Amino acid sequence: MAVKIEKWVAAQKKHKLSDKHVQMVRELGLNPDKLGKIDNHKQETWKAPLPQ
């Protein structure tokens, strides 16, 4: 269980997410390792950037 939380903390720091964003993403069942694909707005300009 602690490993899952550590992954979310690392993803939160890497992508500059708030606690509320992490809570929503976890409730949706997304994988913290896959958030880099979501935050790909520099290559795919049609995607909105994650909050700064």
C-alpha cells in the first residue's frame, strides 16, 4: 500500500498537481505511471496542459 502512495506523491511533485487533482485522478482509477502520456501538450498541441 505504501508503494502506491509513494508513486502518487512522486507523480504529484513531477506534474505539479494539487491534492484535489490527485484525489480526482485516483478516484478515476488512473495509473500514476501513465500521467506523462496525459501531460504531453508540447507535442500534441490540441491537449490542454495540466495545471501549473
